[in-house]
Amino acid sequence: MPLNKQLLEILICPQCRGKVRLDEKLNGIICDKCKLLYEIKNDIPVMLVEEAKKIS
């Protein structure tokens, strides 16, 4: 999953505006504060709260 490191540095959670991290196992970007997974589809992170998946 080739995600630009600069892009990852500027991405924030659209819900809480907090930091996010890449999780290659789950193929997405995770906000630990909100417990949300933003999936990466076709190498593009889908940063929409309504499309994010709740994780535990």
C-alpha cells in the first residue's frame, strides 16, 4: 500500500481533528481517540466519518 508519508503527516481525523496512524494490516488509517478505521481504496484514504468503520 504505497501511501505518501507526507500525506500521512498532514491527515487528521475529520471527526475529532486528532492524529491518525496507518495500519497496513487493516488497510486503513486509524484514529485511536475515536476508534474509527478509515479504509484505503485504490490507494486513496476515504476520510469520511459516515464511511468509517468502528473498531474496538
